[in-house]
Amino acid sequence: MLNICGCLVQTLPDRTEAVIAAIDATEGGAVHAHEPGRIVVTIEDTETRRASDQIMDLHQIPGVIGVTLAYHHFETPEAASATL
């Protein structure tokens, strides 16, 4: 199953770098762009965690003010192989 979520993570500006480090340390999370107070990330399902659970965990990182889901893509293996 392919499940990808794009999110905007709002942070306290002085905590942005620490939040980036926490996101980079998680399997399934990737930082694509940032500026003080804002981080653009993608979150993907892993073998052990759903993307939705990982997004909820982002709220618990010290310095995170909020997480907004901006994009969601989901497809089954059958749908993915049909497009090849």
C-alpha cells in the first residue's frame, strides 16, 4: 500500500532546527523545505507505523505549534501496478 501525506508543520521559530532533527530521526518522515517557524514534510506509512499515527506524533515534538495536512495520496498495490 502506498500512503503519502504532505504536511506543513508550524513551530516556534527558535525550535525549528530541533523539530527538523526530530522529524529526520523518524522512519517515514522527510523534510523538504523550511524557514524559521515552518517546515514542509512528507510522511509515509512504514512497515510498523501508519502515516496518520506518525502525524499525530508530530504534535508531541517540543516546539511544534500545529500540523496541517496539505496533501494525501493513497493507492493499493493493484492500482500502482495498473499504472505501470
